[in-house]
Amino acid sequence: MRGNLIVGQSGGPTAVVNASLVAVIQEALRHDAIGEIYGMRFGVLGLLREDLVDLRRVSSEMLEELRRTPSAALGTSRAGLGDDDVDRIMRIFQARGIRYFLYIGGNGSAATALRLHRRAADLRYDLWVIAIPKTIDNDLVETDHCPGHPSVARWLAVSVREAGLDTEAIGTADPVKVVETMGRHTGWVAASTALARQREGDAPHLIYLPERPFVRQRFLADVERVHRERGHVLIAAAEGLVDERGQFLAASQRPVEADPLGRPQFGGVGAVLCDLVMTHLQIKARFDKPGTMQRVSALLSSRVDAEEAYRVGQAAVREAVAGRGGTMMTLVRERGPVYRSTTGAVPLDRVVGDIRRVPEEFIAPSGYDVTSAYMDYIRPLVGPLPQYARLAPAARTPI
Amino acid sequence: MRGNLIVGQSGGPTAVVNASLVAVIQEALRHDAIGEIYGMRFGVLGLLREDLVDLRRVSSEMLEELRRTPSAALGTSRAGLGDDDVDRIMRIFQARGIRYFLYIGGNGSAATALRLHRRAADLRYDLWVIAIPKTIDNDLVETDHCPGHPSVARWLAVSVREAGLDTEAIGTADPVKVVETMGRHTGWVAASTALARQREGDAPHLIYLPERPFVRQRFLADVERVHRERGHVLIAAAEGLVDERGQFLAASQRPVEADPLGRPQFGGVGAVLCDLVMTHLQIKARFDKPGTMQRVSALLSSRVDAEEAYRVGQAAVREAVAGRGGTMMTLVRERGPVYRSTTGAVPLDRVVGDIRRVPEEFIAPSGYDVTSAYMDYIRPLVGPLPQYARLAPAARTPI
């Protein structure tokens, strides 16, 4: 069916979400079934305000530049929709002849897409809704991984490798370093710091994921042991760590009215862990909390990720034009010794409301490390990493 | 005079301090006057323990790899010296025939070098002492800039550019972001975030340096105004900000016995500023604190910096072999439209005990920005930066 297309970006920006956007535009330009190509500014917030942009007017040169630009060029939101909002959006779709709704985002965005898909069906309004996966958290089900995640993994692999060399060098003055990673509910991002290691014994020495309850006494014993053995310790910890009672370790910060979702403020795990180490072990500790920088680095992004982010956007347009909707695009890993992926699609109701945690087989029995099965999963997504040198043992024999 | 050489690294690691070390080794290998080439592990700590390495045994391939490796391959320390330590070191020098002492570091390392220089003179022991500048803080006097600084500046230029695009995109949910930079006593590192801007109005919108007292009410008024005008705010703040009474904003964290210098723990400015914004303006705020990651990134390092770090190391050996000592090597900027630098040397007593703050002419009258004179100073040191795109205005006209 001929109709207009609207595309939006939602949730946290990533290094490659503009690649998905550009793919949607470039693919849409190839299909006669698609008339106008609208972009919504700041996700559904812009849609509700009809703050739309005409993406046919973006030059092909600009599209190529945008494809390499991190963050989200249309702007995003984390806003949910009320019932009135849904009805208002349906009226806007009808008034503007919009038949294709493509929404690039994570769990919340898939839920929004599903609501619009269902409402359109109720109203017998022909609308093809496709969710395009994007989340650094890697927590969408039904897809091998999520565009955006391999790039944050690569950023952390390189940056923790470097931060580990730093701690190794200055361990005499600053022996304990905590790297606080993103990851509110899952440990995928924290787990990826394991890529930093060039050889056994390298940083990170301890990796803590929200999938396992954090036990203070065990943590202190682990830090004390590594410090005794190596003289320095690098700890990677997800921001969303929870204790044995299921309480966020760092949820004690004051709630803020301005948080539209009323969520607790995260970002304090690094400080909490340093405080534990300094108080109970009397060892100096500091933390690095790269925050949003880890998710929007273009220069350290993964090539596989940038290419896949483009392909899921492209496939989404083809899916919609082929008359399929109510789905989320996925990435499917092919079997074989060389990494290859294809795109697929799953019904939105199999995705929404679920969350993919790091599975048991990826977490070491110790609870503070990952397994080789995890390394096999993550390595091909991240690509080659810089190799750094250390003084050869020959030069380190006492003289 | 023929004799053995010893070289060490001291203080915080940087992206390019191994380039200086490799330069010392490669240059020393060219001079017949130099016998053994010793490296001290962990600075003067290793020297006192005679934990030394034989740098003639490092292969030329390994040297090339080390040159590109961030952090400090020999290990560093922040330890000072007691009088007994100085005497012990002089005995080690005599026993091992060490005539050349090269120490790569910042203010503390220059002070150590000066003490050894003076003590050797007292003892009429021929010793050529050279300090090789290295500090991301850029706070050594008598040099145009310090090796290590241009690379942290480039890291922040790129990362704050990206973090700024992130805040611009998700300002509807996360409107205020603080980027906490290094810089205990000076604002050079924080100032360099100004390089992030591609055009007027880009992040960072407010830059706070320790050179100007931080006034809470003025800060809140500035944040409120930028938020009203733009909908989002990115604030760059040095970790060492002080209030009108000269108190560190973030010195309230508990003192820790394990800090060998008894210094207050920094790193809390981001949290303090977010708390101010959330409490008084009721606007959600978060902070990025890249910590040690900003100082040891090889992939985002400055080419000029890597090349100059090598040249000061090379020049130090030539200076020592030529029979000059008691000096620190410097970088001298040549006049002219194209950036060029040469190396120089100044007596250590003109360097030690002084600290170079960001001068008045580099700080904007508002107190929360830098001047164009500063931009002229910093740009050539950092080199080209990635250019990122935004949707063209044509595509943003209402439709």
C-alpha cells in the first residue's frame, strides 16, 4: 500500500543509531510505495507535538556524514504514552497518510510500537509498525545481540585495557580502581570489560554483574586477595548492582522530581565500592565512571556494529513495504567459524515485557568473572583491539 | 665523562610518557659515553630497593611497540624522599657508576631531581641530572606546555563533543550533564573541553576552573539560564574546584589512611554539582567522570604530543652527555603561522616549587569560559578532530 513513512529514535543514544536512521531513509528513497519520509524530533514527544522533519530534504552527502555521527540526530525521549496520546497519534497518522511507523530503540520503544500496532488493528487502520533494535544494554530478547552494544563493548575493551595499564603502573600510590559501567538491570556492558585482558592476570581482576547478588563480605575478601597477590586491583562493576535483599547498592541518592519516570538515580556504585574498600580494607581506592561517553564514541565504535545497525534499518523498511508489521527486526548469528549475521523479524509481543539477562553459562562459578563461552560470543562483535606492550621479562631480571 | 645512565618515570601515567622513555633508551644507545642503561621500577621506590631493569636488553621491536603503548612501562610512584633516602641513592649511584640521572615526571619529580642534583654537588660527585617534563596537568612553569597534556586535551575534545551530542539528543529525559575532568590545582585540563565545540552554542556550555572561586548562587543562575535557553546543559568542571573560602568543593569525602601523602580524596565534584542542580533547580542531572581513562588513551592521543614527548627524551640525553645538568627540558613554541616547537632547558631551581595556572588572558570575563587567545594556544597541540553532522536546517523546517 502506498503511504507515508515516519521514523523516530528513542531512549539512550548510541555510537551507531544514526546508521540505522540513515539506512531507513536511504532504503525508503528506493521504494515507490513510500511517499513522504517524516522524522519525529525527540521520539514520540515530537510526534505528539507534530514536531516533524522532512527527511527527503537531507542531501545524500549529509546522510553519509550522519551515518558516521554518534548520538541520535533526530533527538530521543524516554516518554511513555497515555491512552489519549495513542489516540492522538492515530489521528495524526490518518491526517498525514502515515502507513509505516519505524521506531528505533530498546524495550520501552518496542512497547510503544506494540501499542500503536494494536490500536491501529482495533481501528482497522492499515499501519505497518516495525521496531528497530538499538540498545547498548543488549537486553532485548529474540535477537543474538542489539545494535549499539558491540560499540560500547569495544569502547570499554580499549579503555579498560588502558586504565588497567594505568593502575598497574601507579599501583604504589593508587592501588585500587573501580570502573563503573552502564547497565541498570543486566550485566552485558560490565561483562564486556573482560575483553580488556591481553593475557591472564590482566585487568579487570574482578567483574560484578547485577545477575548475581552483591555480597559485601565476599567482595572485600576478593579485593583483599587480589591486592595481596598483585599489588593492584581493577574492578569492573555495573551501575545496577543489587545486594542480597535485592536493593540497589547505589539507590540511596535522593530521588529527584524531575526524573519523568520516577526512577532512582544510578551512578553511585563506583563511590559505594571505593568507600567499602577504603573503610574496611584501609586501601586507597578511586573510580572511573565514563558515563555517557562509553555509549557514543564514534572513533572507538565496532565496524561490525555500524554495519549491522545499518542492515537492521534497511531490512525494517523492506519488511514494512512487503506488508509485514507488528515485528521487531533481529540479528541472527550464522553457524560457522567466521562470524556472519543475517537479519530476521519476530512479533513484537514476543519481545515486549521481557528482558534478556546474562545467562548462567556466561558467568563464571566465582561470580566475579565471565566464561570462555561468553568470550566466544562477544569477540567477533567487537573486532580487533590495539595490542599494547610491556617490558620483556628478559629486561626485568634483577641486575 | 663515561658512566652509566638511569631513567625513571614518576607520577600519573600519560598516553605518551613511554615515548619519552623509549627516546631516552634509543638516544642513549647512540652514545659511547653511556655504559649501562638502567630503568628504575616504580620511580624512586624501585631505585631505593635497587629494583632495576637492564634497558639494553629490550629489543628494538619491543621499543617500537612500547613507544605506542600508553601508561608508564617502568611503573611510577608518588613517593617523596627523606634525607636518608637521598644519601642511600647517592651510595647506589657511586656503587653502580651512575653518572646520568633522567627522571620523567611533573613538579614532584623535578623536586626530587633537584635534591639529587644538589646533594651530588655537595659530595662533589659528578652527576648529570635532567628532568623530562610529563604531566597531563600542564602546570610546569618555563615550558610552553607539558608532554601528556595535548593528549588528554584531545581525548576530552573528542569525548565531550560526543557527550554533548548525547545530551542534545536526550535532553528531554537527561537535561543536565556534568563532565568532571582531572585538574587538582589548575584548570588546563578542564579548559581543553572547549575544543569540543564545532559551532557557537555547542557543549560545553559552562566551564569551571579552579583558578576562579566557585560561587554556588552564580553557578545555579548560569545553569538555569542555559537550560531555559537550550533545553539542555553540559557543564565541564575541574575536580579541584574551590569555593570562595578556598575550600575544595569535593574535599568532604572521608580522609583515608592509605593515601601515602595524606591528601584529600578528589573526584566528587561531579556528584556535588549534580546535587546542587537537583536540589535547587529541581532539574535532573547526571555526571560523567572519565577519571584515569582520559589520560592514557593511545587511540585518541595527539600526534604532536607523541612526537614532542619523544623529542624531549632525546634532547635530555644529549643535554646530559654534553655535560649539562641540573635542568629540566622544555618545549619552546616558535613564532609563525604554522605550529613548530623546539626543545630547551632551564635550571631546575627555576621550576621547582612553582605552579603554572591558567593565566587571566585565557579565562573569559564571565568566569565560565575560555578566550580565543586560549583556543589559539591549544588548537595546534591537539590536531584535527572528527567532524560530526547535524540534520540540516532545511530538513528541520516545520512540515
